[in-house]
Amino acid sequence: MKTILTTSPGEAADFIRRGGIVAFPTETVYGLGANIFDERAIRKVFTAKQRPNDNPLIAHVGNVEQIKLLVSEITPNALKFIEAFFPAPLTLILPKAEKVPSAATANLQTVGVRMPKNDLALEFLRACETPIAAPSANLSGKPSSTTWQAVFEDLNGGIDCILQGATTAIGLESTVVDCTSSVPLILRTGAITLEQLQAIEPKTQIYNHSKNEPPKSPGLRHRHYSPHAKVVLINPKSKIQNPKSEAFIGLNKPCEKFELVKICASVEEYAHAFFDFFRECDRKNIKTIYCETVEETGIGLALMDRLKRAAVD
Ligand code: TXA
Ligand code: MG
């Protein structure tokens, strides 16, 4: 398959109308989209990404009205979050409408809905005139794509089109909140923080799944965000012996000489940079990436979640 590169949201939307699959930018990471009501197109997304089919996709909308096409109920907490945040790096899990194909939701009776805060994404979604099911546009298990070039690296030849936008503004995936019960549960941390959600609904909690029950978010079961290189978390004061073919990313300049170093001015910049840094390390055949740990508050919580999962062997 030839993958067409375009900067035109209208041209990209034409591929969706013809049953194709299209990578597009959002404010978090690039997504790989299909018409949510087109089961064949949904299956193409799973194939192109080599994604396990028990991992549901998020439904992206170009306006709040479209949410009604996807869900059987907008719960009171969801309504509060929509009013407070949308468009935002925030995905709300709600009971699904019957006509949303179970291929998109991995047989769950719920669906995640999100309206991205990115002009090109919104233009594309509006041009599609249908909600778009989209996981992150990377091969399953690999670091998410924050640039169209990263999408190209993973998916060229396997998808119909890449809508070329800028580097994504945030760089890690949306906060996922289960809004199906009266206590909103954060299933995946992201740029919309626990503190921000609690300011709207104080009962909001971070979901800690017990070993005896299946995780509420199937994605939590799967290996994630892994570069080929080994990822090792270190605290700001650690010393590394003899760094060779090794890289470092963090906030504080290390004393050692690494082959590749990225010093970030803030936790936000770190969150924005690390997926791309992982990919650069793989291109340079780095063997080990040392990642400095940060305080687990605000977006630091989401960054540490991704780093810890990348560090699992
Ligand atoms: O920022 C983002 O969310 C990006 C952009 C493209 O929007 N998308 C993204 O999709 O990260 P993906 O597929 O890589 O991650 C979706 C996560 C997975 O962990 C999945 O299990 C969870 O959301 N999820 C989706 N639908 C769900 C549902 N109905 N119930 C529970 N978890 C769900
Ligand atoms: Mg993903």
C-alpha cells in the first residue's frame, strides 16, 4: 500500500470516507483513525498497528454534539468534565450506544470519548463528519508518535494516509477517566491532572486495580512504550559507571559523559520530549537509556507512569 502524505485535512478525510485509515496529529500524540461505524476499517487499524484485539480504541469527536452518537448516557460527572475541559487531553469512559461496533471497544459495553485540542485534528474530524476511532499511531508496544516522521517510521506502507501536522504540544497520551459510576476513576494519568479533575468533582480517584480483578483499562495489561534500548530509571543523585552506548534524559545535567544527552528545562518539557528521545536512541543503537525520576505530582505523575512502564523488561 502506498501511504499518501498530505497537509490537507479535507484530503485526509476523503480516505476515511472511502473506508481507509489515516494518521492525524492531536495535542497529545498522533492517532491512527478509522470511521468508528465501519468495522472493516476498524479491523485495518488493529492489523496495521499489530494491536491485540482485546485493547479498545478511543472515539474522537470534532464537536460535543457527536458524543451523543456514541454513548447511551452522558453521566452527570461526565457532563461536568465535558463542560469544564473539552476540547482537552482527556478521554471519558461512558456506556456505549448500541450501534458502536464492539470491534472498536474490544467487546466492552463502554466507549472512551475525546475531543482533541488541536486545530488541525478538529478540522480533520469535522471534515470526516463521523466520530473517528483511533489508538496512538505507533506499532503496538513501541513509543507513541509525537511527530509525523515517527508515524512514517512505524506505519509507512501499512496505512492509507498521514495528515502532516506539527510536533504534538503535550507529547504523552490523554488522561483516561471512567465516568460510568458516581466515583470517577482515573485509569490512565495524563496532562489533565488528578488535581484539576478533583477541582471539578472532588470524589475523583486514581484507579488501583487489585490483583484479583481484570484491569478496567485493557491497555494496562499490555507492554508499552518500549524502545529497543533498555530503560533504567535513576534518581537525580545517582552516578553511572562507565557510560558507553548509553543515553540520559532528565532535568539535571549528569556528571558522566553519555553518548546522547537531553536536559529538559521543566517536567512539561521532559514529558514532551521523552518518546521522541527513545526513538532517536534506537536509531543511534543506544543500548541503555537512563531516565531521571521526577516528583509524582501534576504531569510528573503521568510521565513517571510512562517511564516505569517503559522500564519493565
Ligand atoms: O491521547 C490519546 O489518548 C491518544 C490520541 C491519539 O487521542 N490515543 C491513545 O490511544 O493513546 P491508545 O489506544 O494508545 O490508548 C487508549 C487507552 C488504552 O489504554 C485503552 O485500554 C483505554 O484507553 N481504553 C479505551 N477504551 C476504553 C474503555 N472503553 N474502557 C477502558 N479503557 C479504555
Ligand atoms: Mg497507545
